[in-house]
Amino acid sequence: MGESPKSPEAKLGLRVEDLWDVQEPQLSPDEKLNACFESIPVSAFPSPPSNQEVEIKSDATLAEAVKILAQHNILSAPVVDVDAPEDASWIDRYIGIVEFAGIVVWILHQSEPTSPRSPSSGAAVNGITSTQEHEALGLESAAKTSGNFFEDLTSSQLYKNTKVRDISGSFRWAPFLALERSNSFLTMLLLLSKYKMKSVPVVDLGAGRIDNIITQSAVIHMLAECAGLHWFESWGTKKLSDVGLPMVTPNHIIKVYEDEPVLQAFKLMRKKRIGGLPVMERGGSRAIGNISLQDVQFLLTAPEIYHDHRSITAKDFLIAVRSYLEKHEGVSPMSGDLITCNKDCTIKELIQLLDHEKIHRVYVADNDGNLEGLITLRDIISRLVHEPRGYFGDFFDGVLPMPPNSRV
């Protein structure tokens, strides 16, 4: 007998393998995979050890929320409405999911200097004028002293007094789109790919609480653990071009140039709702690095960066982050590096690369380093399954009110 799988993800892969073997022979490989994933409930997806059901109360301050996220080494957490009754359903219990990067971007947005065209007193924003806001955030002292900019912010009245619920307008879902434990893997995969969700909360209806949060990264890790299984190899050995990847061509890659302010990169990510972008050579088609939304933390924590966070260029930001990480080994090893593959890469090789490097995007480049496209985790998942006609029906009716410009 062979050695039993060592991971829950590998066991899950074997479950797909068993279902694959009993599918109708006339079905195409794509139809077989769809049928397999439709037969497995999301309750079977392993919950990571780090998933300790961390929740943040809606009356917590931004400083308290950041502290909780940092203590548990997580990037986001559900926000519980402190005014909800004990027996509230999940849709009344939660007001959304708050992200560390979202908090930081909000802080930077609030701390932007007064526009030259504005009156010197500043226009009121959230009840605080821009001038008052600037003083409350301690930005002048942060620029002039060697103190930690992050500490200046956390000691400010605005930062200490703003509640998580006060920025709930920046949450994508109200409260969020969730699955029941009995919903299928296929539903979850479609939400992460075609419907552009970063992660999918799984709710225990009986308890009215979140039971698990399935991320794109977790799905990619599961797929990487399935290497060698027949169903995976029949799909994973295909070349990228055989499955229509990359979907994003060079002309459609959202990017910044090396001499542009790094804040422009984060503003673009916020506006376009993307998780990262390449930093391009001025006047060329080669990228010198990648900036992800998670890198916004370095504007607040790296001494080499926070002094000049308004004027530092994208190129100098990359250099400063790499220097900082060399001195603080293990903080975020691959941050800023541009991970690439070529057009002849297979899906299996790409999945293993993404899983090994713990990244969300890979750039397709030629032998000279010129960008030829972009592939995200979402793109790969979208090539694993397809949505049957009329599959979701009125599924999305239960998530109203949805935010304006929602992509679902």
C-alpha cells in the first residue's frame, strides 16, 4: 500500500481523484472537473492552523484593529457589530471584513496635504478640516524628526478615535458575500475567479458565525499538493497558451514608471481594485520590480521610507524595501521582486511557482525581460472550472445592499 497523504489538501485531491474515476466516460475533462467540484462541499476545505476565528469589534479603533491583525500575523478579519443581539443571524452579526492594507491606505488618504486650490483653512472631511487633520496626524513632526511615522500616526487623536465601523464605507461587501458549509467547491471556485472575490467566508448557519475563510492562495496551495494525481496532471501539463493564458496583455497591464511617486502606485491599486502592479523602466518595456498592496505597510514601518513617503519614487521605494528586508530577514522575503515565467510554462509549473514564492501574480516575459502579459491566481482558477448556464440563479439577491460599481 502507498503512503497515506501527509496533508489535508492532498487528501482532498484524492477525493477529487475518486470522483474523477467514476464520472461518465463521455464527459470531457473540463466537464469531469466541474462535476467533481460540484460534488464536494466547502466544509471539506481544510481550515489553516492560523485561522483562529479572529474577529474585530466594530467599536475598536483603527489602532486597536491594526494591533490585533499584527498580533495574529493576518492581513484581514471579520468585523462584528457590537450592537447586534446575541441570537443575530450572520448577516446581522457582521458588518464586513477589514483589511490591514485598507486601513493604511485610508490613513494615507486622510493625511494628504491640502490641495493648492483649496482655502487655507481646508474643506471639512469626516468632520475634520484638512489643516486640522494634517496637524492631528502629526505629519509635520514625522517629516522633520527621526521618529517612527507609524508611532506618530497611532498617537494622533484621529487615529485613536476613528472606529473601524467609521470606515465601513470602504468595505467591498455589506456585510460580505458568504457560503454555507453545504455549498459546493464549484461555487467557491467561481466566486474566487469569475466573480473576482479575494476570499470566501464560509458560514456555520447554526452558530451564525464564520467557520472558515478560503483564499485564492489556499486554493493554489491545495492544487500544488495534488501534483501527480491523474485529474491534476491531465489539466496541469497543458501549456499556458493552450488554456488562453495570459489573459492580460501588455497593453492592459496597469503599471507605474520608476520615476513616479510610489503613492501613485497605491492610489492606482486602490482605484482599480488590484493587488499589485509592475514598476517599469521609463521609455522601455522592461519591469524592474513589483509593488503589491501589502507593501503599503513599509510606508509606515521602514525608517528608510517613512520620512519621504510623499516624494519617494517607485524605484527608490523598491530599493529601500529590499534594503530594509535584508536587515530584517524573514519580514517578507520576496517583496518587490518581479517573478516571471515564459509562454512555454505549464499550468503545473506555474502553480508550483506561485505556491513556492507565496505570491498572487506572475508576469510573462520574453528572454530579454520584456513583459508579454500577466497571470493572477484568479486567472488560473478560472481555467480550472466553468460556470454552467443559470448556475447561480438568484444567489446574489441575498447580499444586498451591494456597494456601487460592484463587479458582481
